[in-house]
Amino acid sequence: MSVHGRIHSVESFGTVDGPGIRFVIFMQGCLMRCQYCHNRDTWDLHAGTEVHVNELMVQIESYLPFFKASHGGVTVSGGEAILQAPFVAALFKKCQAKGIHTCLDTNGFVRHYTPEIHRLLAHTDLVMLDIKHMFDDKHIELTQVSNHYTLAFAQYLHQHQHRTWIRYVIVEGFTYDISAAEALADFIGPMTNVEKVELLPYHPLGKHKWAALGETYQLDNITPPSDVIMKQIKAVFTQRGIHTV
Ligand code: SF4
């Protein structure tokens, strides 16, 4: 397990990335190219700041009372956390040794099931898996990569009964599509490890980061989905007995 990792930033009082109050670590590096990425500046694998796992643990442990009071813990997000699996595994192992809940927020782009991946999952209490689109042509248009690896990872999590939440961003031109939502609901319906689906309305909050990097933000004219659209998508899941938030 590696004791050094490259991180983009940390957030000490996260409340939207897992249960309770979370210390959230955003890892540097991602291989997807999502059009709505709100952390565009995390893509470069070589940018960010190198940290030692013990440095982070000192910070994390100072929040222990908040974790205990709120049933919170540590979430590692990104960028893509799995690209630095040995480091995240080392961090999660230390967290668990202190009784701190661990959550992995991932796009599931896992190409090889290495011993490091197994170690990481062994020290992960909860996986939050982003599924961007069930239809591969739309997934490629949205992220520039196939959904093949992500869907295989979801099946792996099911086979090994890793506790999982699914995250699904609703964005016009891509996931407004009821048939895509039905395909996702049918895919995860039999997965007894999936506790809920988080339906996340698209928002343009990361747009300024694209501008700062001199990049074109392709969803410039897209607005967040209406409540009506969100209710229609939600109904697809609830009709199949899948819990959504
Ligand atoms: S997977 Fe996440 S970090 Fe990577 S491009 Fe997509 S939204 Fe951005």
C-alpha cells in the first residue's frame, strides 16, 4: 500500500457525499471527460499536491467528535479515487482502525481487478457509484469512454455484496430520457447490495473552472432540470421498488 497520494483538495464538513458529516478528500486525476464535470481541474494526473497518509490522518482525527455525533466519516472522491487505489486503501485501513466510516465515491472505471483494488474494497464501508448513462453511445458522447467498465464494476459490487449507493445525474440531452432511466432501474433492480439511488439534478456550478483553464464548456445553454422532470425520473425507480433520494 502506498503512503503517498496526489490530492486536489479537501473539504472538512461535507454533508452531501455520504452519511453524516464527512471529511471529503478530492483525489487528483480522472480518465473520464464528463461534459458537466464540476471538478475540471482534477483531470491532470500529475497536478495537485502530494500528501502522506499520516498528514491526512492528523487532520481527519481532529473531526472525530463530529463523525461520532453525526454517524459520518471519511469520503474519498475525485477526480477518480480508484486511480490511486493503493493510497486510498492505506488511508481507509487507518480510518477503520480508528473506527471511522469509509466511503468511496467512484465512476467505476476499473479496468483491472488488481490486489490493490481488492484491498481498497476490503477497507471500504460504502461505495457511491456514479453511473453516467446506461446507453453506451450516449455515455461515450458524455464522458468520452464506454460504460462497459462501470457496469461491470457495478456487477462486481453486487457479486461481492459491497454496500452501494448509485448516483445518477439528470442532464438535458442525456439523462432526461425515461427509457435510459428504465434501463438503469432494470439493471440495478436485482442488486441486493444497492441501498438507494441518488438522483442529482445537473448544475453548472463548475463552469467557471473550465473558463479558467481556457476550455469550452459544452453545456453552456443547458439549465438544471425542472421538478417535473425529476419527479418523472424518480417515478421510474419507485415503481420498481427502488429507494431514491
Ligand atoms: S468522473 Fe467525475 S471527475 Fe471525472 S470527468 Fe466525470 S465528473 Fe469529472
